[in-house]
Amino acid sequence: MINSEVAALEAELIAFRRDLHSHPELGYAEHRTTGKIIDALSAAGLQPRRLPSGTGVLCDIVPGGDDGGTDRPMIGLRADIDALPIADGKDVPYRSVNPGVCHACGHDVHTTVLLGTGLLFARRPDLLTKGVRLIFQPAEEANPGGAPMTIEAGALDGLDEVYALHCDPRTEVGRIALRTGPITSATDRILVRLSGAGGHTSRPHLTVDLVGALAQIAVEAPMLLSRRIDPRGGSSLVWGRINAGTAANAIPEFGELEGTVRSLQVSGWTDAQRQLPSLIAQIAEPFGATADVTVTPGVPPTVNHADGVRRLTEAASAVLGRDAVGVTEQSLGGEDFSWMLQQVPGAMARLGVRPADADPAEVFDIHQPRFDPDERAISAGVSVFGRLCSGDLRPGAPDTIA
């Protein structure tokens, strides 16, 4: 039943996704995207409301159109709506028209899946056995991300559970992948600013060898961190930018090193934050350099709850097939849906977007300019969300819709 209803929406949803893909917007600036979501939901007879920040949308759908009462189960479904500061590298009609901005992480698909779920229940409210809140969250790619702000705006108020899907090019379209426990990792940013007396490269003994100090920190800090904290915390420090100097024969006075710290466990996350400033200062000290270390906390690991994984598994098995659910490994990527799962139980699943029998050379990972998911994933995602909201939410209860 749900699959046939979703099939009737497929062409409309693909067109919506391609429009979003052509007009990507960065975090906290998703004004056009927010307007498109509100227009589509309003046209379907729903009552979306814009978040106080100006971007992002909440929309409640309740059986019978009433307030549901205090005992009515309420389920939240979340999608992130922002894009990345990456140039679109695809040659397609729906290529980004905004220079240097692209939906290279699949948030256009996430948004369209959530919109499609709203349109499904606007057409068929009789399928609902619980209230549903659509959460279109801004700025997932930003730091700090938009989840805490969305939570503060009331996104989780009254929810019994909350769920999300995320595009995964490793998983074949028409499938999802799950795991109980951490599915993503904690992610922080680290910025090291070094300073010291500069001068001529012919007289390094009269200066602070700033470039040498930066190089030493870049090489030694990741290794030493792995010896200073419990390895079961699974912390990884990787640098992404190093910058110092303007001339080959001049030792600079200032330099910077920037990267990310990713941790599999909360224990490793907090320990790395505590250890890094003193560790880096110790490496810089023999050079006579002054180190100013800023660790900007990002997000904790996204920890899936066992009951949430079970219900997503049951929903996907019902609409995609018994063999459509696989197991995924924990990613070192960060995801601010983690803040929501710290307050309300639920789960995130990997949504398969890799075409069947695809040439590996033509399958691009997320955050790459040529990433372009198989659009059949949209219908698969809507069907899973639709089924999830069509059964009894209470733990241990059977589904009620065939």
C-alpha cells in the first residue's frame, strides 16, 4: 500500500530534488530552500512553521487533524537542508547554479525524502497511527551545527522517538544499513597558531624556526595523542591546512596549522580536548615558539538506540524486502543528529544511493564534487519513513499496516 502511494509521488519528488540541487545554499543561509519546503507542504494542506532563526522548518501531522491528546505517540523525522562550499563537478542539467556551492553530501535527497513523507501523509492521513513531526534542520555542515538551535526551538518537544536517514554510496540503492550503538564519531576542529621571532634563513640561531616547529607538530602530535589517551577511545588527529611565510629566505613570525580530531567514543572525545593544548605546547617549546591552541568542540558520536534500530529494520524489511537491511561500520565522520539522539531515543540509518552493478570508477563518495546519488533512493527513503510511522510506536508492539 505504502509503496504504491510513494510511486505516485516519485516524479514530483525527483523534480523537487533536482531544483534543490540546482540551487544549493550554505548553512544558516538556506532561505530559498526553506521557502520551497514551506510552499510544498502548504500546498498539500499542511501547516509548516519556519524556525526562529529564519531557515529550517517544523511541521506536525497528527491522525485525524486533532492535537492528538497527551497520550498520543509522536515520532520525529529529521533531514538536514544545507549544502557544502564545494564546486559542483557534474555535467548534468541540474548542476548547481551557485558558484562554489554544491549538495555534495546528499542533503537534497534527505530533504526530499522528508518532504515526500509529509506529502504521503497529507494525501493519506488514514495511514498514520501516531503523530509525526517533520524536522527540516539547517546548518548540519556548520560548526557549530544547527541541531542545538533546532532543539532549542522545540523540535524535540513531545517526541517519543526521532529518526534520520543519510545517503551512503557504499550501500546499493533500495537498501539501508544500520548498527546499534555509535554509527558516527565525535568531531572537533583544532587550530594551532605559532608565533616567534622571525628573520633571515641564513641566521636561524637568531630566530624561532617557526616552519620547523609547525612541521614537527604536524608529524608528532597525531602519534603522541595516540599514546596519551586510551586507545579504546579511538581518537584520530588529521591536519587539513598548514600556512606560514611568504618568502623562501625569510623565517616567518607567525604560522597556522588546522585540522580535525575524530573520536569513536565520548571518552576519547573529551580526553583529546583536554590533552591537545598541553601536548602541542610541549612540542613547540624546544623551538622557543609560543603556541596558541584552540579546540572547537563539534559533535559527539551519533549513538543509535537498540529499539530504534529494530523498528527501522522492521520498517525497511516490510517495504524494501527482507534482505534489504545490512550492517554498516562506524564512520569517523561527524553528524549533529547526535545531539537529538542524546535527548530522545531513535536511530539513523544509511540510505543506499549506489546504482546496482555500478562501475566503481563512477561511484563518488560524499563530499566529492561529482557525487550524484541514484534518485531511486528517494522513493525507498519515503517508503521506509512511511512504514515507520504507520505502525505502533510503543516498544514490542506489532506493526498495524500491511
